[in-house]
Amino acid sequence: VNISPSKKGPLQHHNLLVCHVTDFYPGSIQVRWFLNGQEETAGVVSTNLIRNGDWTFQILVMLEMMPQQGD
């Protein structure tokens, strides 16, 4: 699992966090975003499950959010 911002920017500006989950099997997986203990559902976009061709899978799940001090 790799989580990174799509770009570095100042606080209180929209940012896109990208979670890239790779090389898992079987293909049933649930990726969820949490912020300060609360599940984030607004602003979440996901690719479909991607087959790697070697029986493993990958998926990208992105969260658009506006970071605040302390997040």
C-alpha cells in the first residue's frame, strides 16, 4: 500500500490523496478512507479492480480533501 498526495500544496487548499494497493490476492478488497477517526465517503473515487496478469490485482482509490492543521 502506498499513500501519497498528488502534489504538495498549502493547507486549506484542495488536495488529492492517492492510495495505490498492489499485488494482492484474492481480488476481494475494501479500501476506505478515514480522517480523524471518521470514514470519508464524499470526494472518494476509485478505479475498477485491475488484473496484473499473474493472479494478483491492484486498485487506486483517491480522496479529494482540504487538509487542515492537525489532520
